[in-house]
Amino acid sequence: MKKYLYLILLIFPLLSFANCIEFNGRYKCSSSEGSTQRFFTTEIDDGVYIYEFAEDNHETMTFFADGLARPFELTEEGMKIIGMITSQCSSNALNSHFTGRLEGDSGKVKINMQTSQDEGKISNVIEIFYNGMQIQTVEETCVPL
């Protein structure tokens, strides 16, 4: 029985991260919200894929694709969003799920983001919910510079 347990423990991390994608470099990202330049990096630390998305304004978001909930804080257009984020790889995409609230507001915010890569382009689909109601979907396409 111990042999099987060890085998499962050895194989599980390989299965968990088998669908992770890697992307690195500077991209021009465009959506209905406008365009920006972003620098993407992927690192692997102790079997965990770590993604960083750095904006032109030097704001950096970090995603650990291990399925663990981590504290998250983001200021967007003068609003501070505070909560927890989990990220994991599946179907050759990075899937991130944020739950939290706006600072000074009791309403609940939920954000789902899927980042994938196809033919050298990076695609982000971001769904934003407030108090259970979907208020916005942003589809962003990033091309290498």
C-alpha cells in the first residue's frame, strides 16, 4: 500500500502541471478597453509554474499555477480590489479565479481569467461579476513585438 501512495504522490504533480503553457516576451495587447504593452514571463520553481504579467506602467501581476488560494490586491482606475486568487493550468491555458470585494464596499467581486496561446498570440478572456451578476467581459489579444 505504501508503494502505491508514494507512486501517486510522485505522479500527481506531473499530472497537475502537464497542461501548463509557457510564454515569454514583450507583446502589444489590444481589447475594446484600448491597448497596452505587456511583458510576459514564465518560470518554473519547484515544479510550480509562475507567470508574471508586467504592464507599461510597471504594475505586475503574479500567478502561481498550483491551485492554492493566495491574497491578491489590485488598484484599477482608482478602485482597490482585495481578495484571494487561485490559478491552475488546464486545457493548455492558465485559468485564474479571483474572489473578493472593492475597498470600502460590501459587494462581492468575482473575476475569471483564461490566458491561452495560439500561433504565437496570447489571448486573455476576462469575465467580471459583481454581486453574482456578470457586468463585463473583456477579450484581449496580444501579439509579439
